[in-house]
Amino acid sequence: MSTTIANMSVSLDGYVNHPTDGVTSLFEWYSAGGQVEVDLDPRYSYRLDDNSAALLSEAVGAVGALVAGRRLFDEAQGWGGQHPVGAPVVVLTHRPPADWPDGTSIHFVTEGIEAAIARAKELAGGKDVALASPTITQQALAAGLLDVIAVDLVPVFLGAGVRWFDNLGTDPIRLGNPRVVPGNRVTHLHYPVLPAG
């Protein structure tokens, strides 16, 4: 059965993107001089510590599909038709691109977060569904569709930018005890999302 996981690198003050630095400081841990080289695809190679390398390999191996928003799709230029983890991507958008070619692993859904996650689960074939943007995470959390929040906590304060957890409403959302994995320039925290009530 698919688990729906939101995973992002985040600063200590809660940002996942900075207006001028982008994600450079947040992704520093991918190349922090570790001893293990991890290749996701020919475009990306990372040098990680043992803990981070094992966790990244485990996470990538478990992902069967991703859900992203249109802004991330545009910023990533559609990942060239193939996301680095090799899994299909469901893009939740009000305006699918008219000129996107058929036959890529990118799929567009316009009917809302429930439909996007349902489509991703179909594509995932029982493997995990990863959520890849703050807005998508917030929508899934509000709809009760998120099982795990995986935080790659980076020791930096950004002071401005896009926050991962904005617009969550006023009701408390409880999380279970985390799985904690220390890394070089990052601490990995995996929290199960507890049922409401």
C-alpha cells in the first residue's frame, strides 16, 4: 500500500527557498564532502555521509511517483521530461501546458489534490508517493492525505523566502515521534502524521 510522504530540505527558521539564494544553502548537504557517492541519474551525483547516503538511497528506491505543483514544474523546466528519481510526476495545475509532448513521465491533473494523489498512487504501483512542494504538502495535510513528513533540517537561517508550512488553518495537527538520522550538514527527521481527533 502506498505511503504518501512530504520531504523537503528546510532551514531552521522554516524556509524551503530563498528569494536570492534559492535552494543553494539548503542543498549544501548533498555535496558536503561525504565519502559515499550517490548517482540518481546521469545529471546528478552527490557525495554524502554514510547515514545520508543510506537514507537517500532508501527513499529514492521506495518512491513510485511524485506530486508537484505547476510552479516547481516550470522552475525545473519539466525535469527534461524525466524527474531525477526516475519516477513519474503528477503535476497539479489549473493550466496544463498546451504544448507538452505525449510519452513523457509527466502527467497533469486539474481536479484537485485528492485526484492528484489518487493518480500518483495508480502510477506508483504500491510504492510511495512523494510530495514535492510546499503548496502541495499544505493541501494534502489539510485534506488528511499525508502519512509522513520527512524533514531534511539544514543548519542555516534564511530569514526570508517560501515557508514549508504556511496556511495550515487553526486546528492543531499532531505528529508522532520522529525517526532521527544525523548527517553531515543535515539532520533527517521522519514524523508520522497522526489521525485528527
